[in-house]
Amino acid sequence: MTKQSGKHWKVSILSMDSRLLDSVVAKISNFAQLNLVKMSAIALPSSSKLFTVLKSPFVYKTSRDQYFLCKKKRVIILYLKPGQSIDLFKDISIPSGVHLEVRPIN
């Protein structure tokens, strides 16, 4: 990515584990205090799904397993100083269970 002066960036973070998500947000906020003018973190509603799997579809139809899947989301809005670039965040290590997406805001 190239240098943008005074550009706003939107960082979307998605994880199944809330502890991993909170640790990544804390890492980004600690790193951003020195390099950014302003940062705001927004907690989005979590989405959840319940899956039911039949163990035996023929004789024992009442025998079922249920699995619960919950996705946690956070959005961070970054306001860069003039002359700073978003490449500063390449140094942050992100765990494998967290999906991170960075997009500019127009």
C-alpha cells in the first residue's frame, strides 16, 4: 500500500473466540497510540448459528447432536497522521484464528 496523507481506514476483525479478538484489538490500540491521531473501536453484534446433526436417520431419529457456532466482530476506524501509511501495521502478529481486513474509507 502507498502513503496516504490524512486518510481514514476501516479495520474489520472477525473471530470465533472472543479472547483472541480482544487481544488483537488491544495490540492494535497499543500500537496505534504512538502512530495515529485518533482511533475508535466499535463492537458489532455477534452472529450465531445452531446446527443439528442426526446420528441415525432410520431407526433412532430422535438421537441428534447440536453444535453452536458464534462469530464475534469488531470494527476499528483509524485516522492516520499526514505522511503516515497503513504499512505500519504489518509488524503486528495476528493469531491464526482471527480474520483481519483493512479497507480505506472514502
